[in-house]
Amino acid sequence: MAELEPLDKAIARELAADGRCSFTDLAERVGLSVSAVHQRVRRLEQREVIRGYAARLDSHAIGLPLTALISLTPIDPAAPDDYPQRLEHIAEIESCYSVAGDESYVLLVRVRTPADLEELLRKIREAAKVSTRTTVVLSTPYEGRSPAL
């Protein structure tokens, strides 16, 4: 994919900081007309540079204070690599990353309690037929940052 033009970068940067920014405010911030900003945003959406808009929820406030990273290693290396499909129905899995190294995937999960994490690990092992290694997150100085533009 081609590098973004400076104006598109500026628009993407502003929307990453404030996804609820109006086209009027956005136009002011980047120095374009409202219609030009609207067209550029629509093109960025069509090119999937902007993949959507969402509210960021505080996991503690919604009752999911325990965050963990779960590494998956296939029990049978010859098994098909369809772990994301086998696990996509499990709502506690927030993100699934294919990784290089000893593990095949790393999952980001959020649950209420250690007992819930234990049950989730059982569900993951059963659904994907993998071994797991779990890292519990103690604190999160920052997360969900947008890529540097």
C-alpha cells in the first residue's frame, strides 16, 4: 500500500485522537474545506486506512479487571493452523495475534476473576487443542495507541 499523503496523515491522526470529531472541526484542524475533508475521510474508509470508529471502554469499569496474554502452542505441529477460527466464538478474547517464535498465537483476554481465567483457559485448550502459557497483566501504563503517523 502506498504511503499516505501529508493531508491524509493529518486527518487520520486527528481522527485517531478523537473519533467523534465533526467534519467542521476536522476541516479547521487540517486546513481544508468541510467537503474536501468529507471526501478524504470517505476515501480513507474505502481504502480501509480507517477501519471503523469505536468507544474505548474501561475494562475495570465494566467489571473485567483481569487482563492476561495467553500464548498458544500446537500440541500436534501437523494439525491445521485454524486456531483463530476455532476460538473466534469465545467473547473474552479481545485480540488474536499470529506471532513468530515458539508459540503460534498470542491472545489478549479480559475476565472478572482468576477463576474465570482458569475456566477460559480450559475452553481455549479444549476448542483449539493447544497448550497454553499465560501472563497476567499487573498494570497497563498505556494501551490502544494509534500507530505513529
